[in-house]
Amino acid sequence: MLRFTRLGCAGESNGSQMTVSRDDGLQWLRNCAAVIAKNRLYLIELDAAIGDADHGANMDRGFQAVLKKLPDIADKDIGSIFKAAGMVLVSTVGGAGGPLYGTFFLQAGALTAGKPELDLSSWTAALEAAINGVMMRGKAEPGDKTMVDALLPALDALKQSASLGEGFGVALRASAEAARQGMLATIPLVARKGRASYLGERSAGHQDPGATSSYLLLKAAADTWELNGLTA
Ligand SMILES: Nc1ncnc2c1ncn2[C@@H]1O[C@H](COP(=O)(O)OP(=O)(O)OP(=O)(O)O)[C@@H](O)[C@H]1O
Ligand SMILES: [Mg+2]
């Protein structure tokens, strides 16, 4: 449910005082599971072109397991919810995606430990910690044709929105769009990490599956929290 801290200032109309509650966090995870299930075949096809055709199946299995776990953690703070999701993903997804997305949610959970709600600044800090975790674990740099190429532009967009004084909802939408652009920008790249790197030059011309799933998760955040009225 949308929380609205009433400070009586004009900034409210652009969503700058709005926060994401624990229930919004749970709803995001539910929507992640739905969007990954809907795009299962698409992610499989992308991975079939430059990997081993399992990204969609693995991500779907992981997020269905997260979905099953939600009733056990529904009364916890946001940090505990993200952490629990990370642990489920590590233990159910496998491949490269499992440890990487597991780390993503575990780090986001560590940064938001004990928080009943998030604002733009704490969501930005959580995403930054999550991406740093992915980069430390996978040693990928921008331009290596991985999920990092969708995630980092999304983080930069959040920071830019904050520096422009934009509201949380506007920032989320900008961040999802930046992730989409980053995902599309992986198409011409030659992979330097993961299975796709075994193909060398032949990996160019294909969209990276992990960048695609990352975009879907961040778009789900914008869509979920926008539905709750966060976007101006
Ligand atoms: N070292 C890495 N750092 C960051 N992201 C990576 C790394 N390796 C792979 N990825 C991302 O994970 C996705 C899947 O990776 P890969 O094809 O190597 O693995 P996999 O073992 O088949 O795992 P999956 O089940 O997720 O397909 C890639 O599309 C890429 O975005
Ligand atoms: Mg794969």
C-alpha cells in the first residue's frame, strides 16, 4: 500500500515524498514471478542463440520458488524479504543466473535491513549494493554483454533523477527505460563473460538473456509501484 509522508510541501505532486512499503516490496516479487513466467520462452530463445537455452526455465523455477516462500516472510521488513528471495534464488536457479541474482537480492536485502519502507534514496542505495555484489561475484565490466549492461544504466538513471529533484515514481520509470536501452545495446556487443563468450565474435548480433531478465525485473518494479500511485 502506498505510504505518503505529508510534509505539506509542493514537492508532493511529483512523488518526491512517496515511499514503497513492505507490501509493495512483496507485490514487486509477485510481479517479478509473473513477468518471468510470461517471458520464459522469450528468455529461453535468447539463451538458445548464445548460451544453453536454460535462462528462462531457470529464472522461472527460481521465481516460482520465491512466490511459494512469500507467505512465510510476509510480515518481515523489506530487507528480510529481499534476503529471503536471494536465498531462494541461490538454491533454486543454478547456472550463472542463480548465484548472480541471488547475490543481487541478498545485497539489496543487506542494505535495506530493518526498513519498513523505502524512498528513492534507499532504493538507489539498495540497487547500487546489489549491482556491486553482482560485479564482484561475476567480475563483469560494462560492455561485457551481461546483465550489468542493463543494471548499471538503471542505477545511473535513478541517481540522475535524484539530482534533478524528480520524484520516486518518475525515477523508477527512467530507470526501467535506461535498463531497456542498456539491454538493447547488448545486441552488437561481443560477449566477454559467461557462456556467450565461448562464441567470441559470433555472439554479436544477439540480445543478452541476462540483460533482458534484469530489464524485466526493473520494469516490474516501475510497473508495480506506479500502479500504487507513485508516478507523477
Ligand atoms: N560473469 C558474469 N557477470 C555478470 N553477469 C553474467 C556473468 N556471466 C553470465 N552473466 C549473465 O547471466 C546470463 C546467463 O549466463 P550464462 O549463459 O553464462 O549462464 P548459465 O550457466 O547458462 O545460466 P542461466 O541459467 O542463467 O542461463 C548471461 O546472459 C549474462 O547476462
Ligand atoms: Mg543458460
